[in-house]
Amino acid sequence: MCLQPGGSITSTSSAVFSRVSAAVLAARRMANLINSAVFLWGFSVFPIIVSFTTVIIPALSSLGLCKVYIDCLEWAFEFATNRIQQHDSRQDLNGNRGEQLPDNNAAALKDKNSVAMIQEEERTTLKKVRSFGTLRREFELSDCYHFCRQGIEAIADDSVTKCFSAAELPSWNLLTRTNTHYEFVSMRLTILWVIGFLFRYCCLLPMRLLLATVSVGIFMVATATLSILPKTSYKRHVSKYVSLMCYRILARAFSAVVTYHNKENRAKGGGICVANHTSPIDVIILACDACYAMVGQVHAGFTGMIQRAMSRSEAHIWFQRSEVKDRQAVSNRLKEHVSDPDKLPILIFPEGTCINNTSVMMFKKGSFEVGGTIYPVAIKYDARFGDAFWNSSKYNMIQYLLLMMTSWAIVCDVWYLPPMHRQEGEAAVEFANRVKHEIAQKGGLVDLLWDGQLKRMTVKEDFKKEQQKEYSKLLKVE
């Protein structure tokens, strides 16, 4: 009787062990089935994704689909503008009936006051050349009106700080980020806005995310592979084609429609390509047409990851703007780079910061001191389809890219200007201003002398002295 319980325990444990073994075996079979299914799915779907991103979309673009898409958007924007204007005109008629006469009287009174103010200003404005005695004898409190007016105008609407925020659109582009509840003006406009919203977020956004993921993935793998190869002409050719392919796929992720003008003026090896700076997309826009060696500020996060991947295949130059040693090292590397015609042309944005594509601000002289040929490029975006300006103080890189991928498109023109050389006896600052003026004139931008770094720091004393000199000319004495 003592052996019977022991035998029952042995039989029970063996039954439990057999059940556990069967469960483990079933789990292994299930895992093998899942792995096989994932492998077969990836093997069948991955070629479709690659062909979709590298063949089908570029083919549709070359067939003129982008042109049709842009034409449809222009029609929608025009329809929205007409509806808004009709709504505003109805509000004006309903709210201002019976007020025409007071308005006319007010306008007439305003004109009279304006004439009186102009006459008073002409009477009280100081002549530029006066003797000190005459100036002292005729000085009045109203003589400071000019300085007060200049100060108030600078506070109310200066030409510098507004370059660091998104420019105002002349008409609504059916995006809620750029309107004041225009989508509720009329039923037809509301329906059009809802259709556009669903199209951007349910159709365009997933496709664009897929394109961006494929492009970045191919770029990461390709640059890691190229870093193993020795520095030969074969590596340069492979790197060139990989770069063009990845940047062009990435441009499709933003529905970029780019028109390049005067391609015969593209930068050549050993030269320096300089352009106005609006956003990080500037690099993608230019790299879709030619390969460049980049020069720029070191970034962290996603941008820093891309910079490190780029450095594996080409000799890019990254630096910290706050480090004086980095500036000297960058200058030396630039001189070495431009002396070798076999190397890629260098792409530099001399403004050093993103401007809202309405103006061109001061170019840093560093890239104009190293010598070599300068190839100016003017980039002008059409903000109706999507504002490409990156306000780095308001959005981080991921937020900015999400805004771009939920916009309608990135439409821009790129002008390659004739190459320019530094003239004999010309200072680097003068050469930089001359190049900047050509870029601003070609792109239809405002040419400003102010430093773009003013959005991060206070005004330098040199700029204050320049303004003081200009004001002192009004009080010039003999």
C-alpha cells in the first residue's frame, strides 16, 4: 500500500510533463508559422513598395499628374476666394447701410487732416545744412517728430522681425492653420474644406509617410554600406546615384513640384553654391537636381541622425556656430575643398538661419573669403500650396515635417544664376552683398542688410552706430 501512492504521483507528473511538452511544441509550430507568414508577406509586399516609390510615382509625375493636381488646387483656391469675397461684401452691405454720408465726411476730414499734417511736417522739418547758431535759435520741440515717427514705425511694423514669422497669405488656401474660420462662410465652402481635409489626412499623409520611411531607410542602409567601400571613383558614382534617388523619393513625400531654370549654371566641382534659406527642405529641393557637399550647423535628434548618415558617404562639414575653434577649422576645410575640382560643390546658406521667403538677410562673409567660384541660387516658394518656412522657435523638426506632409504641396522655382567671382580689391563683405543682391533680385525678394541672427540675440553696437550716423545727417551743421 505504500507503493501505490508513489506510483500515482509518478503517473501524474508524467502526464503534466507530456502536456507541457505538447504546449511548447504547439507554440514552436505557431511561431514558425508566424515567421513564415511574415517572411512571405515581406517578400511579396516589399518589392511592391519599392516599385511603387521608385517607379510608379515618378512615372505618374512625368506624365503630368502633378500639373493636373496643381491646376485643381488653384481652382479650389479661386473658388474659396470668391466665396469669401461674396460673404464679406454681404456683411458690408448689411452692416453699413445709411452710413455712406458719415463715411464720406470722415474721409474728407481725414484728407484735410493729412494735408495739414504734411504741410506742418514740411514746415517743421530741419534743413540738412544749418549753422549752429541758426539751429539753436530756430529749434522747436516739433523738430524731434521725425525721430519719434521712425521709432514708432519700427515698433509697429519693422522690416526685420516679421521675417522670422510666417508671411500672411493674400487668400485662403483651405488650411485651418492659415484662416479665421473661413470654412464656415458657406455650405459649399464647408463641403470643399471637409473633402480637402479628408484627402490630406486620409490619403496623402499615409502615402507620404510611406515614401519618407522608404527613402530614409534606403538612405541609411546605403550610406552604411558605402562607408565600408574604399574611396574610389566607383564609390563616388554609386554615392551620387543613391543620393539623387533618395532625395527624389523624399521630395515626393512632400508632393514637391519644382521648376529649375538655367540648369547650365549649376555648380561644378570645387565651387561654392550659395542660396537663400527658408527651411531644411531647401537641401532636398537642390539635391534632387545635383549632388552637393553640405556645410551647416550641428543638430541633435532626427536631423542629427540624418547628418551622421550623410557623413558616412561624403565629406560634409558640420560645425558649432558658438565655437570659435570650429569656425577656423571650417574655414581651413573649405579652402582645402575648393582647391580640389574632383570634389562635389559645397552648398552653403550664408544667412545662417531660416527666413520666411519674403526677404534675403545679411550673408556671412566666411564663405566668400575662401576663394573659388560662387554659384548663386535663388529659391522662391509658392506659399499658397504650403508654407515651407520653418519657425524653429515654434516647431521642432518632427512637428515641422508633419505640417509639410499635411499641406497640399511644396511648389517652388529654382533659378541658377551665372557664376560670380570676387573682383580685385573687393572686400569679402562687398562681394557677399553683391551676390545677395543678385539672388534677391532674381527671386523677387526684399534685400535687407540686417543680420538674421537677430532673432536669437540682441542688436550689435555696430548696427546702432550705423543708425545714429543716418540720423545725424539730418542735423548736420557747418
